[in-house]
Amino acid sequence: TPTPPPSAPRGEESAVITRSRHRRHVQLASEALERFEYLSTQGYMGLDMAAEELRLACTELGRVTGAVDVEEVLDVLFADFCIGK
């Protein structure tokens, strides 16, 4: 069995991400989750910002998995195709 890298939890293997685009999105999601973890401990005022970081992490992971947000599709339609003008 392969040896997990030092950053992987003991007893677990880490995934290898071969596409640079996927690596970038996973890294951005990881950074957003780190900010979320910090902000979620900062009391009531930090909760809104923590929630936004969680949303950003989900968006980045969705870009890897192919999840599509309806709001993003509508934004592209209105911006690129001038629907409703």
C-alpha cells in the first residue's frame, strides 16, 4: 500500500489530483474552509463572513464536481446574452 504524505491523517491515504484546474479549485476551497474555521469562532459578527467562506468553498468544489448553481447560470445568461433588455 502507498504511504500517505506527512500532511495526511494517520491511517488514511490522500487523493492525487492530476488536473491543475482541479488542484487550484481544491486549494481555493481549502483556503476558504480555513477562513471559515477561524471566523466561525469570532462570535456573532463573524458568522456572516464565515457563512460566505463556506459558500465559496462549496462553489469551488462544485467547479470540480460539475455542480451548477442556478444563480450562476442566470448571471451568465443575462450578462452574456442580454436576455430581458
